[in-house]
Amino acid sequence: MKKVLIISVLVLCSGLAFSQDKNKDSLLSDSSKNESFKENKEKTKCMKDKMVKELNLNENQIKQINAIDDKYKAQEESLRKQAEAIKEQKHQLKEKKRTEVEKVLNDDQKQKLEEMKNQFHDKKKNDFYKKKK
């Protein structure tokens, strides 16, 4: 029984660790997402400008490259939207699993699990800041 509980806790903790990214994304307002989109667009433009300059592209090549970009733009956008939908589905699945696991636990176990999650997150946060330094 202890092995099952430990395995369940590990699965739950790993699920929660991965679901944190979704929580961070949800903290971003629509305006900051738009800013991120604008930054990506600017980076793409800078990369194109750099290609033009460093590869010494002529007008015909520039037009062809722009046409290629336009050709794939819709497919890239579609894939991005699919990836967001999959990320949301994964988040919902992990939440559902967490809810079911918590139904199996008694109050003391839930409290201990919460403490374990907090310790896990604190350690992860500390490790992150150690790497930044």
C-alpha cells in the first residue's frame, strides 16, 4: 500500500511540476501576449534584414523568400494553435488525475502531500535561482 501511495504522489508531483507552465502562461495578460507576438515579429524582420544584407540577396530573391514565408505562415499558425490546444488538454488531464488521486487520500495524507508539493516547489525554485547566478 505504501508503494502505491508513494508512486501516486510522485506521479502527482510530476504532473503538478509540468502544469506550472500553464499557470505561468495564464498569468500573462492578452496585452503581454500581444507584446510577445510583436517581439517575435520584430525578430523575424531583423533576421530577414540580416539575411538580405549578409547573403547579399537581390530583389527577386527577397520576393521569393517573402512568398515562401507567406506560403507557410498559415500552416505555422495552425500548428501553434494545435500546440496550445494540446497543452490545455494536458493541463485538464493532469487536474483530473490530481482530483482523483486526492479522493483516495485521507485528510492527513492530503496535508502531507501538500507539504511535499511545497517542498518540491521550493527546491525547484531554489535550484532555478542557483542556476541563474
